[in-house]
Amino acid sequence: MAQRGKQHTRSRYDLIAPLYNVMEWPIEQLLFKSWRKDLWDQTKGPKVLEIGVGTGKNIPYYPEDIQVTGIDLSPGMLKRAKHQLPKKQQPRITLKQMDAQQMDFPDDTFDEVVSTFVFCSVPDPVLGLKEALRVTKPGGKLYLLEHMLSKNKSLSTVMEKLDAPIHYLTGVHIARTTVENVKIAGWKINQVQDMTSNGIVRMIEATS
Ligand SMILES: C[S@@+](CC[C@H](N)C(=O)[O-])C[C@H]1O[C@@H](n2cnc3c(N)ncnc32)[C@H](O)[C@@H]1O
């Protein structure tokens, strides 16, 4: 079942990869750019893991004095991230194909883990967040920017109804309870910031 979920997610992102940046361009300019900057400005490193690096949209926001390892499940998305990786940045940025639910890194490898708009599509988000905790050093930080189930009752009812068909078509779940998932995985939540008035997009900071 988990294997099927993984294949579904990978195939959807491989399919979407050529269009991903174009589809997201308007919202990227309007909102995401400044949110990404705010998120990455908080990181101190030195060793940072980015889960679900996608087409590499966060790369321009990586602070210059940190080392980043970026992983993604989809070869199609990752290929685009590799293409846009500036040559002079290559010694401090490593990109690998890997499943967030089963990472190859030893325990306590990273000082911080960052992820943007990913735990909506990781097939088992709690498993992925537990893996993130395992590879983070004690006292290390998790920074997430994620869309999730709205706090607004009418909106959340609609989102729950649409979740299954949207997941089938795109690989994305729109009704995840990501703040709760972070807690269930064993992280200590420090801060949750609502980026939208309905609580659909939130920035989460947690400690291992
Ligand atoms: C909506 S995209 C976000 C990409 C990028 N973080 C951004 O902000 O534009 C979600 C990404 O998560 C990746 N992903 C989904 N499940 C994953 C998993 N289990 N392990 C690693 N990456 C995963 C997908 O392949 C996709 O590239």
C-alpha cells in the first residue's frame, strides 16, 4: 500500500514537472517568494536538509553560509532543480533522489530540516516527519511552510470532500492536519504562523 502511494506521488510529480513552475508563477510572485525568504532567513545551519526540493524554487533563498542537502522522490522534479543549480553553489548544495519516509542518512545528521509544500503529498506524512526527527540532531529545528485543512468549518467540509479526487488527479492532499502530524511524529512545536486568514497556509517551527 505504502509502495503504491509512493509510486502514485512520484508519477504525478514526474508528469507535472515540466509545467510546475509555469503553473505556480502567479502565486509565486504574489505570495510564495516572500514567504520562502522569511522561512530561509531563520535557518542558521550549518547542515540543513531540504525535504521535497522539487524544481529547486528554494535554492535562491538558501543563506550563503549553510550546507544544504536536498532530496526529492520525483526524478522529473529533481532534474529541474539540478539544472538551475548555479555552478559556484555546487560544493555546498547536494541534490539526491530519496524518499522522505525512508531516508539513507544516519541518525542526528542535520542541524535543521526545511520543507515547503511537501507534507501535503508525502504518502504517510507522520512517517516522513518521524524520519525528519530521526535525522535531526537533538535540539535541532524543523521549519515548514505547508498548506493544510482550513480552520473555517464550511471551507474544511468542502476540502474534505474534494480531497480524494484531487489526490487521485494530482498526488496532493488538500485536507491534511499537518500541525497535528508534526506533534504526533514527536516534534515540539515552537510556533505556528497563519499566512492566510483561513489557516490554509501555515509556517511551523518545531524543535526535535
Ligand atoms: C508541491 S511540490 C513542492 C516543491 C518545492 N518544495 C516547492 O516549494 O516548490 C511537492 C514535492 O514533494 C515531493 N515529494 C512528495 N512526496 C515525497 C517523498 N515521500 N519524499 C521526497 N519527496 C517527496 C514531490 O516529488 C514534489 O517535488
